[in-house]
Amino acid sequence: MSNLLILIPLALLLGFFGLIGFLWALKHKQFEDMEGPAHRILDDEDKPL
């Protein structure tokens, strides 16, 4: 029973930090261009040495 007194607040705290991290990523437009990096790797742009 005493384990639950530690684990439940810890789980809520970790969930809260996960939510804060997700909202931060949304605010800083981390999910704006999901296909750009996938297409960029296919472009063959050889730079001269």
C-alpha cells in the first residue's frame, strides 16, 4: 500500500512533464513539416569538393 503512495504521484508527475514537453514542441512548431526531412534525403545535391 505504501508503494502506491509513491507510484501514483510519480506517474502523475511524469505524465505532467510529458504533457508540458508535447505542448512545448507544438509551440515551437516541431510538427510543422513532417514530410520535409523525408523528401530532403532523396534529393541528390552533390556539393563540389
